[in-house]
Amino acid sequence: MGYDSSKKEFIVNTYTYKNVVKEHTVLGNKTLFPDYSNTDTQFINVQESDPTLIDNIYHNHWIKKYDIQQTFGIVVRGHENRYCGGMIEIIWPSKNMETEIYNKNLGGYYIIKSITHSFSGYGTPAYKQKMVLIKNGYEDSDARALLKSTRKNVYDKK
């Protein structure tokens, strides 16, 4: 919600999960969550009178919350070609090796959010990297309730 002081009225923009996720780039073919749109759940009050600025504020707030839903940290052997904003592929083993070898939801590409380099002359390996990774979509999920992503960043493995 914003306020247009020239017209003396509130500016109310309504957003749904389904509409916002269409405009967001997802690392996979499906989103993290099913459509849980409920427009009565939250109001964000801003002191803006321009509807475009109100949209930008909302989308910025939403993206920050959505993208950190599935983050985790790993420590790996160091490699000089890794950097923040880059992508790394993880082949995630399944917990049930009888039905599937790799986990369809957790496997795939991740964005490197942060990276810490560690050098040690005493340990093996001598160069390690601690990374925080973000995964904001599923490449090959069997869950039918998830939405298909329209803007996606998926590596074609053909």
C-alpha cells in the first residue's frame, strides 16, 4: 500500500504467489512451493506515491524472502574458478538407494551466495572454500502441486 497525496487516496496493489513467481527467474523447471496465494495475509505500507516504485519495493522484498528458503553451507576442496554469483552443480545422492540413485529435488545447479577461502599449510587439502549456496527451484521434481516456472535458468544436459 502506498499513498497518493495529490488524489488523497491509498494505492493498493494486490499480488499473488502465482503472478509474482512468473516474473522471477528460478533455477529449475518447478518452483519451491505450490500456489499458496492468499492476498489477505500481509500488507506492506510504504511512503511512495508511484505504483511502479511500490511494485519494485514489493518484488525486492519477496525475492529476498523466497530465495533464502533453501540455502545451505558446504566446505569443499578449493578451486580458483568459483566466485560469488557463479553456479555450481551438485549431484545429490538419494536417501533411498533402492528406488532412485540421485535426489531429484536437491540435485542440480546452485547459485554461490558467498564464498570464504581458507589456506592451510598443515591440513589436507591445503586450499578449502566454505560456500553458502542458494537453490530456488527444482529441476526434476515429481511433486505435482508445484508450479512450473516460466522464467528459468536450467542447464540443458543434452
